[in-house]
Amino acid sequence: MNDYHHFKFTPSVWIVPTLLLIMMWSVFFIERSLNIDLSSHGILPRTFSGIQGVFFSPFLHGDLNHITNNSIPLFILTTALIYFYREVSLKVLFYGVLLSGLITWVIGRNSFHIGASSLIYVLVSFIFFKGMMTQYYRLMALSLTVVMIYGGLIWYVFPEVDKHISWEGHLAGLISGFAFAAYFKTPDYVKAIQYPWEKPDFNPEEDMFMKHFDENGNFVNTPIVDEEMIEESQPVQFNYVYEFKETPKEE
């Protein structure tokens, strides 16, 4: 796999999370400026009128502390989602709001559930489980990073930790993120084979295959060049010395 085709910084990486924050803060400032309370448009479980909160609740927050605590993780996690999972990012965001909201509407307590924390749990759950499922080192590193930063959120899916928070919404987001990680398919993150001619330092004049073509692109046979230099050896000269010996006479 070429990471450039899958992990690429595009304007949507920061535009989408910025728009989400603008919508959240705009609703918050309208409430404070006009001195109105829109919490009644949140999720009211098992009521027909309360189902509207499935779409409205992520943009409604009770106070400044509530919206501030949700803004930073929502921006970071949405940015990571779009950068690393661009093909399915918008589906995870849209269906994450929808599915987590519906689950909250089914299992929630009889009170209004508001805030973007359900979506945050969707993102944490999806990024963690999907990265581990891919077995790709970059996405697994992202999963472990998310666990180190936001791993403490797991405690807030239990009822008795804090009765003032919507643990039902958190649990719904966790379940939704896991379901999307299992359902949505991502590319097979396998390292692509890089051929010699794809490398930046490739020189066609030195390539043995390219040497079989002339300047017009015609195939020609290249002469066989013996790279070993054979040194000429000088002939060995022999000097013959003749010695005369006289035969002794018989007496």
C-alpha cells in the first residue's frame, strides 16, 4: 500500500471538525444571548417528541464547562478519523449520531440527554477497534494513542460513576463505534511492491533491460561484454647450457 493514497492531508481534515464546533458553539451562544433553554429538544427516551433529540442533542450543552470539555476531544478525534479513514469518515459521523442517539432513546433514563459526548465515544470506539482489526502498524499506533489519551472514558459507561452524566449515551456511542469498526470495510493495508523504475534514483541508461532498446524504441541485442580483463603473459624463456665431457680411454 502506498500511504500517500490513503493517508493524505486534505482541507476536509480540518474543515469538517471546525464546522462541527462552529455549529455547537453557535447554538450555545444563541441560548445565552437570547436567554433560552433548548434542552427540551434533546433525547427524551421512549417518547415520540423526544426522538428529535437524536439529531439535535449533539449540538446542545448545559453549560460552558460541558461544551468546553466536549470541544477539544471532538475536534482531535474527528480530525484523526478523516485523515486515517477518509473513505468512511462521513458515514461514521452521520450514522454514529443516528445509531448512538437511537440506542440512547431506547435505553436512557426518563430525562433529556444532550451533548456531543455520545459522538465522542463513537469516535474513540471506532478508531480503537478498527485500528486493531486492520493489524496495520500506523493504525494500531493510532489506536494505542487514543487509549492512552482517552482510555479513562471507559469508566463513564457505568451507571454509578456519575449520576449527572448520560452514561446511556456513552454506552450507546461505544457500542455504535464497535459495530461500525466491524461493518465498514477499509483497504488492505499491504505494502506495495516498488519496481526499480518507480524509484526516484532510477537511471534508464544503467538498466540492463533498457539497454536492449535503441533511441527509437526498437529492440536490439546488446553485445556481450566480458568485464574480466585477461592479461597477456610473456612466454617463459629457457636457457640451455651444454657441457662436454670426454669419455675416459680404456687401458
